[in-house]
Amino acid sequence: VDLNIQQLQSLDKDIRVQAVSHVQEIGSLKLGQEESEKKILEHSVNIENLKKTNEIVQLDVKKLHRKQTSVAARVSDTVQMVKQLSSQHDETKKDTQETIAIVQKVTIETERQLVQLFHKEDITIERVSGLEVKVTEIDDDVQRIKEDVEQIHHKGKTAENEPLRKLNPSHFESDIQYYLNKHHAGTRQWLFDQISARYSKRSRKNICVITGNPGMGKSVIAAKLCRFHSDKGTLAGCFFFQHHKARRSTPRMLIQTLAYHFCSSIPEYREIIKDVLVDTDIQEMNCVDLFTCLILEPLSQLRADLYLGKYIVIDALDECAFEFHSELM
């Protein structure tokens, strides 16, 4: 019995060991089965994807087939066009050859005509050269005639103006420009407007005296009035006294300069004064006689409408030399 019990225990132990082993094998088989099922599932998904891919490929194949058909049609059309172009090219080549032949003929004819033109041009150049020589000679003759005429004119003008040289006037163009450059546009306009309004009509109030401290711009105003009336043709004459210059500080030079200006602004006065200066020695006259001779009497011989409306501008009366104040008055 003891022996049987030991054998049974040994068998039980073996059975248990084997059972554990079988359980482990069963577990391994289950794991293998699960992995197999997973692989089967993955294969199934891959098969579905392959089916879809196959369908897409079949669609692409159909599209390619349609494109192939279209391309074949286009190739056929292109072949036809190439044949037509080839035919046209042959015709164009023929036309081009004919055109080249015509151009060659025209070129030859043009070259022949150019040779003739060059020959004519040479002849023309020779004739023009001869004409240029003649024109140069004529220009020289004309220039000599002009010089002779100018000399005659100058002599006549000099002879005509010779009496006026006795007036020996002072000239104030540069002074007027100097003062005009100092004028600012728009300034003193009220004064110019007042003078124009007051003296635009003939009246007994025909003298305007502008006074002011030194540096107030009286000379600038005088220059502006000179330019304004000169542009309008209503400036009879002007004089700018300057005490530091002998020729511009005496009543005598005032009278002679105004007389000279009247010759330009009043043409009828010019004819009278020329005769006066021919027969009169003005250097021997005092200021009163000079004023009478050059200003008062010649103007009295003219119609009033020839000089009325004209202006005389005199600047800086106070700069007349002191010893001549009585004569000036």
C-alpha cells in the first residue's frame, strides 16, 4: 500500500506537471490563434484596399484609353496640317524665288539710276559751288552797300541831331533801374493809386509834392513813377538831383535835360528846339532865360493837347546846390 501510495503521488505529480505544461501550450496556442486572427484581419483589409486600388487603376486605364484615342485623333489632324503646310511651303518657296528675282531686277535698275543721280549730283554740286561763289560776291556787294547806307544814315542822323548835342543832358536810366530793384512789389500802392486818381483828369492842381524823412523811399517812388509813365507813353521827362555830382545838382542841367527828354516824348517840340539850338548860344544864358528859351517859348508854340496829360518827375529838389536855390525858385 505504501508503495502504491508513493507511486500514486509520483503519478499525480507527473500529471500535474503535464497539466501545467498542457495549460501553457494551450495559452500559447490561444496567443497564436489571436495573432493569426489579427493577421487574417489585416490581410482582409489589405485585400479590400487592393480591390479599391484595382478599381482606381481600371478607371485610370479607361481614362488613358480615352486620352490615347484623343491623342491619336490629334496626331492624325497634325499629320494633315503638316501635309498642308508642306504644300504651302512649296508654294511659298516658289513665290519667294519669284520675289527674289524681281528684287534683283529692281536692285539692278536702282543701282543704275543711283549712278545716274550721283553723276547729276556731281554736276549739281559744281553748279552750286559756282552759285555759292556768286552769292558770296553778291553778299559782299550787299554788305558794302549796307555799310555805305549806314554811313550815309549815320551822317544824316548825326547832322540832324547835332543841334541837340548842345543840350548835353544827364542820363538817369541806370539810377532808375537801381531804385526799381529796391522796390518791393505791392508796397506804396495806395500812393500810386492816389496819384493816378488825382491827376488822371486835367485840373489846375497839376503839381504833386512828396515829402518825407531821408530813407523813406522817395527816390524809389520817383523811379517807379518814371517807369510806369514811360511804359504808358505819358512820361515827358525826369531829373534826379544828386548834391555830390556837379552835373546833377544845378537848375541849368535840370532845364537842359528836360528839354532833351521833351525831344523824344514830344516830337513836335523836337523840330522847334532844333531850330532854336542852331541859332542860339545857350551857354551864355542864365537859368531864367534858359528856361524861357528851351521850355516856355517852344511849348507855347504847340497845341496844348500835344503835351497835356504828360508827366515830369523831379527827385530830390533839396539836393540842388545851395548857391543855385534862388535860380531854381
